Amino acid sequence: MPKRTLQGVVVSDKQDKTVVVRVERRFTHPVMKKTVRRSEKYHAHDATNEFSVGDIVWIQEHKPISKLKRWAVTRGEKKKKVQ
């Protein structure tokens, strides 16, 4: 079975080799027929401490690494620096 891959934004990088990623999903409410946004946060393994807050990353399912980490960062895009 293929591993799930999700796209999200890094919201915290304070921990060593770990980033917290917010993944947002959008769906139509079954009764109100209005688009609803829901988000969930995942702890993901970032072995090189490469990503920081605001970066867009793709995470993939992984065997348990620690108590909270079950995802690993596969690739990402750095946020552009504004000067």
C-alpha cells in the first residue's frame, strides 16, 4: 500500500530535527453547502534542520520515530526572503 503524502506549512521549528506542519483541507459542508477549511498539525522528522517557519513542505508517512513523530519531510520549498 502506498504511503500517504501531505502538503503543509511549517508552523514551528524550535525542536531539534523536528518541524510542526499545519496541513489544511477544504471541503463543502454537507448541509450548508459552504466551503469549510479545517487544519491539523503533524510533527515531522527533519533530519538536517533544513526547514524553518513559513516554508512549504511535503510530508510522508513513516514508521514511529518518537512519541509524536510518525511523518518525515520528503521535500520542500523555502520561503522567499523579503528585504
